[in-house]
Amino acid sequence: MGLDLNGVRFLLYAQKLGVDFGQTATLGRQSLDLNKYELRKILKSYGYSGDTKQSGALITQNGGYAEAFLTYIGAKVIHSYDYSSYEGATHLHDMNTEISADLYNKYTVLLDGGSLEHIFNFPIAIKNCMEMLRTGGHFLGITPANNFMGHGLYQFSPELYYNIFTPQNGFKLMKIIAFEDKPSATWYLVKDPKEVKKRIQVVNRRPIYLLIIAQKTARASIFDTTPQQSDYVTAWNQDQRESNTESQNGLNRPQLAAWIKRNLPFFMVSMIKTIMIGAGFNRRYFEPFNPLSPLEWTKN
């Protein structure tokens, strides 16, 4: 797990949004995967002073791990959680299993810098992350989307996180950002499928990462209601309304014909999308933005 150029930019952007790194927990011990010149340039772009020597020290001080950088942006306590001790994590725990109650409500930041995709029991692992945060604290995620087959056990879609970080689970999802894995990447705000009433899909040729910022707003019983994909929920509700109407009107339409009527438009649209969709980010669903703009730092 490591923070490259875009990972470091993400943490600095989160700080500008008001994220408090005072009590930070990370999934896995995070390394810094950039050089001192790159780090100095990024720090300056976010208004930090400092020279190349200082940037180099932030990278080398902990043997290439990110503790010095996290301290630099405000962390007073830094704990790392891992299955194994091979990278020197401060706490050993298998995130496939539930954490103990003494870790609840402990941290102001929980950073997943690229670990959740390697954990088989994702629902337990993400619930652990949510429980570990204090009210007012933030989950920060850097996670793979397109073109990461074989990297981990999973690739994730924006809708997953839109369905996890909900008021019912005690969270407010502040932003989901998508970008292609390259140093000069344009960042895109990802819209909520429920709002645009479409699946948020993209076909492209490069690996895509998602960046997630979610704030814990209240203590809640997490996942009392199982998340469901929004377009299926809409279809199920429509199906139920049609069934109720048919029952009230005494209709007796053959089941096959009813199934075709409900599903043929969906299959036709899917085929058209498969044929016609182009590479890159559709502006209907992805809004480009500049994370260095002070105007963006006030949009919470």
C-alpha cells in the first residue's frame, strides 16, 4: 500500500476540506511512492512552504513510510492495521473479522490507501472502518475501479460507496472522485446513480482509481438494511406497482409476455451502450474539477 502523486494530492485536498488527521488509522502501513521533487511541488501547490531537503526528509524519515508526512499534515497519533507484521504495522488484526469494541469511535481519520480490495470479507472490513471512526471523523479511500483485474480480489464501483455511506448508516458521503492512473490526471466528481437515474459506467484503456471522502455524522446500527443497487430497486418497485395494478384490474397476462415487456428495454439499452459507449469519462456522470482551487475547498 502506498501513496503516489495522486494519493498525496488527495490527502492534502482532504485537509483543505477540513478533514482532521489528529487521530489517524490506516489499513496497512502506507509508503510514500514519489520522489522529493514531486512531493515539494505538490506541497507548494497546496500552499505549504518548504524546500527539497525537507520533502526528502518526509520521505526518508521512516524508511519510506508515510508517518512523517501524516504528522506534517496534522496527525498526532498514527496507527496502522494489518494481517501480518511484515511491514511493521502497529496493530495486527485480520479485517475479515470484526474488531473489538474498544476500537469503536477511536479515530478522526480512517485511511484505506489500497487495502480493502485485498480483503475477502469486504462487508465486515468496511463496517470495521466505519465503527472505528469518531462522530465527525472521516473515511478516506483510494481504491481501484476499471482495469485492475488481478491486482486484488475486487474492483469497486462508485455505487457501492454511495450505498454504504448513507444517513441510515450514520454517514454523509462528501465526494467520490475518479481519475486515470497517471501523474497529470484530471480528477472528476462522480455523480450519484440515484440522482441521474443511470448506472455510472465508463469504458477506457487505463486503470481508474476512485477517491472517497465520507464523514461520520452519527452513531448508527450499520447495515441494518442491506445495500441494493439503485436501478434494480427502481425496477423492483415498478414491477410491484405493475403487479398491484394487474391484480386490481383483474388482468391475467401471460408471465412470459410480462417478463419481456419489463426487461426488453433494459437489454436493448445495455446492448446500445455496449456498442456505442466511447472511451473516457461521460460528462453526464463525471464532472471535471480542479482540486487546487480554493473555491473547491469550501464545497462540502
